[in-house]
Amino acid sequence: MVISKKVREISLSPTMKAAALVKELQTNGEEIIDLTVGEPDFSTPQNIKNAAILALNNNFTKYTNNAGTIELRKAIAKKLELDNGLIYSPEEIIVSAGAKQCIYNAIQSLVCIGDEVIVSSPYYVSYPEMVTLAQGKTIVIPTTEINGFKIKPQSLAEVITEKTKLLILCSPCNPTGTAYTKEELQELIGVIENTNIHILSDEIYEKVVYDDFRVFSAAALNEKTKSKTVTINGHSKSYSMTGWRLGYAAGPQHIISAMGKYQSHSTGNPSSISQAAALEALTGQQESVETARKEFERRRNFLHSELASINGITCYKPEGAFYLFPNISAFFNSNTIKNSTDLAIHLLNTAKVAVVPGIAFGAEGYIRISYSTSMENLIEGVERIKNAIEKI
């Protein structure tokens, strides 16, 4: 066999696979309403684009420090202090080609062969695959909409073994949009406070929250928790910079240094031009962030109300991110619709609406719907969904 065993054991990202299929159908003339994509539909703010143009004109196009420019890491440190109450030096921060690369680097740096990594389902599609690539073992704690898609302390305690190395938290979460309060984090992390279990806190959606919800960073709970937490964030969701590929991680210096070593032999430094743009994103005007947040909240309210009105669908109302994760199991039957994949195919073929089946996130019985598209698309899309479901 030519391909390595560890690569044979993983699959292509289901969300990227779905997005690619939609683009192919659209290229062939199909009028598909795409509700799969996990990226803001707003343009990158002009001040950020201007900073990139200036960087180009000033020939800022060479290699930078492997961990990112000192200017950007200082700006990230200031952001973490002001927004999250976290004090980090530039040496405790690394900038990478997207938050996804930060997560991957952290897992590769922490997980040894056979180590166990705890995630909750529904989970971000890449977490288990990244653990597999590190030759670790993913331990999944199922959650449901009844408990707000959150891990309960008792459930966490029940799966911990001597091999447990890492707990991955995503708050606000992709795909459910659920987010942990400070009090919930205190109870949950209290379970592992006196262990050597580390925490990877994925906070990429922290600026996309609703109803006055306040995101709290796990590392800010106390110094002991901070000493074993790697916090992941980036610019893609808050500043509509998905294609710029820029994310960052902050944590204990020995872990960040290990991630830096790994990065130095894979990608090296992130794009110099993207770093210049990211610096402006953090230090320039922030009005665009709030404008986008308000619009996402408007879309969430509309789409949640419409989906909840469909007989047979239940849907958790998320605290953040830009996804809804409705329970569609009531429409399963023994004939054509046996699972979430079948329902997603039915919606694509019958309604020309693309969604992602819940099984991609480890949660059969659900679908993920992204509302990072225009209100016009959402109005048309939900109407098509209603009509297609009536035909089941």
C-alpha cells in the first residue's frame, strides 16, 4: 500500500467536501442555496485590505519570524489582556496559517501514541481526524440539545483514564453554537483541576455571540488552569478574513515553543501580508465586528423561528457562532430517509438547498445549517426546506 496507514484512516473534511459539491453544481448551472459554508459572507473591512496593500507596496513580502512578527504577537497579547483578562508575553504566542493549523500543531505537540483526547459530540469535524494523525485516541462524550449540547461534569469524570492527555473545548461551538458560561466552565474544569490533563480551548467564534452573552476564556479561570491551557483564536470569523489564513495560539511557553518547532518544519511562518492585515484588524476600527454580529443575530432569530415552526423539528437556540443544528430525526423512515445524510441529499435534490448532515459532526439525527449568507437566501432557503420536508 503506497499511502500511509494514518492517512488512510482519515477522510476528507465533510464540510469542505459538501462545499466543493455545491460549487460544482453551481458551475453546471444549478441554482443551489448554499447553507453549508462556515465563513462570514461580509467583505473583509476596507481598513484591513488597505493595510495589506500598503504592506505589498512597501515590499513586506519576505519571510517573517517563524512564530509571527513581534508587532502582531504584541497586539495579540494586548487583545488577550483587554478582552479575556489573560496576560501573555509574545514568547507565549504563536501565529499560524489559520486557527485550524494552531489546533493541529497543538495536538501534534501534546499527544503521544495511545494518548486519549476527550471531545464532545457534536464536534468540529477535524478534531478526531487530527487526533488520529497524532496516533492518539479520541474519546467522545455525546451531548444533546436537552442539556444545551454541553459536557456535564459527571460525564467528563466517567471517561477519564490514566491515558487521558487532553480535553478539547469549543465555545462558542461549531456546529451547535452553544457556549459555556464562566460558572459552567468552573464546574467542568474543576473535574480535571488536580490532574495532568491539558485543555485546548477553541475560541474562534468569541466575537459572534448573542443576547448579551459574555464569552469566558477557560485559561482565565485561575493560574493553575492557565498553566495547562492552550487558547486558540484567529481573524477569520470576527473580521471576515477566512481566505487570509491567519490564526494564533497562546499558552505555556514550553508548549508554544514545541508548536513553533513543529511549524518550522511544516509551513514555516504565516503569510507576511496577512500578518500586516491582521495587525490592522486588531488595532484599527472595530465597528465592522459589531455590525456583522448584529446581522448574524438577526438572521439567527429569523431562521430559528422559521425552523421551530416546522412540525417535527426541534432546534436549540445558540448563544454564538453562525449555525443552527436542528433535530430532524422525526423525518427518518424505513424507505428513502434513513439518516441525516439521506435527508441532506433529499434537500439538495428536491429543494436545491445544501446543508451538512449531522453525522459529519458525530451527531446522527441532526443537520447543520449555516446562516452566514444573505437574508434573501435564508428566506428562500427555509421556504424550500419546508416544501421539501412536506414531501417526505
